[in-house]
Amino acid sequence: MTFRGWQVLVVGLVAAVVSAGTAMAYANRVARDSERRWCGIVVAQDDAYRELPPSTPAGQNVADALARLRADFGCPPAR
């Protein structure tokens, strides 16, 4: 392969890596924004379960799941 051929190959590989990195960064930002949109309802439900804790095991499972979801989404901490 000639020097020019190697240049074309390297430029193509660099462009592919940059393109993939940009796509991953964009996807992560969009996912984070999507999760933040759910914070309002997750916080409201989690606060309600904290004020009046559920009395059934199923309700406790839901309350625990909401608390984990709140932390995973990075929503504001409980009051």
C-alpha cells in the first residue's frame, strides 16, 4: 500500500472513531434529559410514600423501587 493509501485509511478510521464518540455522547445526554423529565412524578410519588408509608408488602416494594429510581435518575433528595 502506498503512503497515500495509508493516509486515506487512517483518516477514515479517525473519522469513524470521532463519529462514534460523538454519537455516544449525544445519546447519553438525551438519555439523561429523558430521565430528568420523569423526576417530577417520581419525586411526588416518593414524597407521598414517605409521608404515609404503605402498609402492605407490595406497597413497600413500590416505595422502595421509587426511592431507588429517584436516586438513579439523580432527582432532588427527599425532604
